Amino acid sequence: MTPLTWLYVPGDRPHVVDKALAAGADVVVIDLEDAVAPDRKEYARAATAERLADPQPVPVHVRLNGPGGPWAAADLAALAGLPGASGLRLPKVAGPEQIRRTAEATALPLYALLESALAIEHAYAIATAHPALRGLSLGEADLRSDLGVRADAGLDWCRSRVVVAARAAGLAPPPQSVHPDVRDLDGLAASCAHGRALGFMGRAAIHPRQLPVIARAYLPTPEEVAEAETVLKAAAAEQGALALPDGRFIDAAAVAQAQRILSMAGGA
């Protein structure tokens, strides 16, 4: 089943990592980049390498430091082959070459964070850069700054571009970027509903209290499950296209969507 919740946690706070692993997230992301001050980078890397020397109870990804900086190469060298790591998240990817270079240095699955206008323009090239790349997502804080966008809706074109690029490349739907106000759970739920309408699947979080809100927003509702069951029962009783009593038309696309909904509900 596609992960719905990705919980970020600072790599220089091992006790917080302990709590994150027990918080119920589908994936825990140990962050070596934005959440760690420069004078704590080496400690965060060492603590993360020690943690991931053994398998973990849930999938753990590591967000490395950005390319071209003083820490990225050391991060990759320290973490690329550890048995407790399930994936590497690469920040500030601007083109396919970063994916290819990283894939040469590790067998771990890679996930690209697109955080600039140039990255959005190259979204499909990044998505198809190498078989090791398993997903795309947006870094909306940096992207908003790069574009000079103030209103949240100003990022919707970029969001749709990344959703389309992932689909065209055969990747899983991308998760939404974080909702930075951990107290605004109503705003988080509304934002998740909007993201789901755009084609996202799941969301990154920065606090455990956000996890159940995200899961509820992305799991099928009882009404959606009932409708999907109706569609599949009607399709099983007929050959070819047909319409339900309320006039809705059922074709292969409707059947596929119903199957996805029931698959998600069953996985939950």
C-alpha cells in the first residue's frame, strides 16, 4: 500500500527519533538538512548512522544535505549502505544528473525533492532519470520563496505539474509537502482535501499530532467505499459499458478507480 504519512524528525535529536518510530507514521524521515543547525551536522550524521546500523521497526528514510554543500558527500558515504535505511530523500534536485550520480553511489531507493522553478521545469526528466528513483515531492517553502508566491493557491500549477510528471513516469502519486502550523489541524485537514483533489497521495508531517488528520483525509470514506462496491458489483453483472440507476456511466476507468479505492480501504 502507498504510504500516507511521512514524519520528519531532526537527526541530531536521537530521543525524538525514538518517539517518531513509535508514533504510527508509515515512514519516518530523519532529517539532516533544514532541521539541523550547521554546528550539529556532523553529530546528526553520526547519530543517524549509529541508529541505522540495524534494521528499524518502520521504514526510515534520510533526507541528506543539499548538493554542492560541505556535508552532502559525507552524508551519502556514511548512510548509503546501512541496513536500517529504506530510502534517501534528495533535497533541492534541479535536474536528472543529481539522481544519476547518487544512484551510482548507493543501492537504496531515491526520492527527489523539487524546490525551485528550474526543478519544476525538469520534473519529468528528473522522474525518469534512473530506475532507482521511486518518488517525487515538493519542497514548498523553498519553492514559494523562489517564485515569490504569497498566496497558497499560487503553487497549484507546480503541484499539478509534479503529480502529472510522477504519473507519466510510472511513479507513485507524490505526497504533499508539510503543513507548517502544527496547531492548525482544521487548516491541515482542509489543505489535505485540496491536495487529494489535485492528485496527491498522503502527506509529510512535522509533528505526530498531524498524522491521524492526514490519514483520515486520504483514506477512503465509508461513502466512497460503498460507491466503489456498487460500481464493481454493477460491472461484474454486465459486459462492456453500462450506467447505474442514477445515470452515472461506468466504464473501464470508473472500474479501475473503484478498485483503487477498495484496495486502499482494505490496506487500511
